[in-house]
Amino acid sequence: MKTPKFLLPVATVGVLALTLSACAGGGGTTDSGGGDAAANLEGRGPITYVQGKDNSNVVRPLVDKWNAAHPNEKVTFKEQTDSADQQHDDLVQNYQSKNANYDVASVDVVWTAEFAAKGWLQPLKDTMAVDTSAMLKPTVEAGSYKGTLYAAPVSSDGGILYYRKDLVPTPPKTWDEMMGMCSIAKTNNIDCYSGQFKQYEGLTVNASEAINSAGGSVLNSDGKPNLNTPEAKAGLENLVAAFKDGNIPEQAITYQEEESRRAFQDGNLLFLRNWPYVYNLASTEGSSKVKDVLGMTALPGKDGPGASSLGGHSAAISVYSKNKATALDFVKFLTAEEQQKFFATQGSLAPVLGALYEDQALVSKLPYLPVLKTSIENAVPRPVTPFYPAVTKAIQENAYAALKGDKTAEKALADMQASIESAGAGS
């Protein structure tokens, strides 16, 4: 999992290794949690917080702060590896074994539906409710499944369009406008645009953004595949056409986050779609050729801002926890304003509280916050489904084939639809 200075949603690349069988069966239903959701609601005492590697050293100081104020309800931090697939598998194994010691866990936004559908996560409602009124709406939706909150938003993320201010004084607002500016790149002997197009989780992100930004969707509101539409076709064809005419360079078919960042930072790209972590590196590294001309804006869409794929992590309480009252208080602690500011300034993690994006002290330290807020407000979660590993595999394989020219966009979408249906997400 790459965490240069910003926790990337593409860290979910490891989910691809999972089979659909990992999504089937398990412990109970979303309503009952195997009968455990109603137990220990008033339990208090020591708890364990489980999260991936704390590369930015933001978790330990907050745990120390909590423990100093709660000597009888101390939190033990269980640090997982920095590999997202290993984090996911670790949570699955411990939930399946009903381990009561995994009280609160950091859950990637693409895992929420899977874990909630199996009845492993405590519904955050009634006496276990968390106040989400000050949070950005997409972050709340990402922590919800079938209308119920199962994971409280802690950090978010959204895609940003980086551009060369010296060559593009006014950034594009639409995809067509951006493609029209590719003549500027040709005049300056550089490539025009890139995102992340290697066959991995990042391609799911980029393909979903293209489809959503054109007015389509991968799944409909009922969770069924919705890819045989003119809007979905237009979105994927935008990428296919850009590869075909060279507006996206041929080598971008191999790009993940870092390859695309380096291409832009070395002065070889006019536009780059990437995550906010790029700002810190492109504006400070001595080798960066764009640090003095670095522009940032919202991803372009059909008629205005596009629909970024939403990233981030949420805090979920296990239905098997014996001390759920303490767990709930700790979750509320993580989402409180003071801790949210700390996450932002110390770990460059995007806050989930909308007001912090207007906080001038924060904006002065993190100038990308206003652009990021626009990105998150227009963001769409990656497909919310208990069958996510199979869905993302179908998106990647078929989008990749279309970008390489092995399939038409229409054929790729039809195959994508069929694969998702056969995986169970269409049933």
C-alpha cells in the first residue's frame, strides 16, 4: 500500500487476489449480525483498534491521548501490514472466528458492503448511532450499506486533475475541453493526459470515473450492473478514443500512481489525474520540473466537474466486541474535529468534516483542500456490493482490453455486465 503522505484508496489493489468464495457465506445477516449485534451494547473496558501500518505516525499519538484520559478503557493498537490484501484477509479471518478482540477496525470504503452483508459490523444506529450531520455526504454513503451506517467515516480521498499553469492558464472544466487542449501538449513536445491504466485496482477507479462522469454508472441503485447504456459507452469510449489518437500516451497502459506521477513531475505530461498526495511531492521534491507551475482543479466531466471515485477509510465496530460502549466512544473520538485536524496536518489525510475545508489555517498548510472538497462532494463510491472483488476484476479485465484495442468499448461493457451478473452482483 503506497502511503507517500496520503493514504491512497488504491491501496485496495490487494482485493483483486480474493476469490468470490471469500465473499460468500460467513457469519450471519446484516440485520442480526449472527445474533451478536444486540449484545454488549453497554459494555465498557479495554478495547483493541486494528489498522494498517501507521506510516505517518498519526495513530499512536491519538491512542496515547485517549489512554491518558481513559485509564480504565485503554485502547491497544494492533498494527497490520501495509498491504491492503493482507489487511483485508486479516479482518476476514478474525471476523470469521468471532474474535472479540478486534473491537474497532479501520475499513477501506470498498470493504464496508462485504463486511456488513456478512453481519460482522455493528449497525451504527439507535443507541449506537454516530452523528454524521457535519460530515461530507459521500463519506457517509461510503460507510453505509442498504441505508444503514456500519462504519463511521474517518478519512476520505478524491481524485484531482493536476495541470501545467505555465501552459494552461485556465484549467478545463469538461473532458472535451481538456482533449481540445492536447494541441498545447503537442506544440510543446510533451504528452497530453494520463491517469492510471495498468490492469489493477487503479484501472477500476479510472474506468468508473470515466463512466460516472459521462452520466453512467457501473451498478444501479439496486446494486445490479448497469453498463449497457449510452452513458456508460460514452464514458469508456472517451478513454478508448484518447488512447487511439495519442492524447493518452501508449505507455500509460503500464501506469500506476507512481509511474504517472513521475511522468508529470518530470515535465512529460500536460494533465494528470491522481490523488492529493502528489501535491506534496510535486511541489517540494528538488527534481520536480513542475513545482513552480503546478495547477490543481476538479476532474473534468461532461458538463462540469466530473465524478471522482471516492476513497478513504472508516472505523467499524465488530459485532463480537464485548465493550461496545467504549468502542463507540473511541469511534466518536476519531471523528471529532480535533482529531480530524490532526489527521490532516500530520498525515495529510482528507478530513470528513465539511467545515474543515474552509479552515484557513488548514488551507494554508494544505492548499489542495478546496479542490479536494469539490472532488469529494462530486465523488461516487466504487461499486457498493458484497461481491466487490469479483466486480472490480470484471471492470479491470474488460476496460483494459478496450484500452488496448482488443475489444470495442461496447463489447467490453457487455462482457463486464455479464461477468458481474455471473459473479452474483446481478442476482
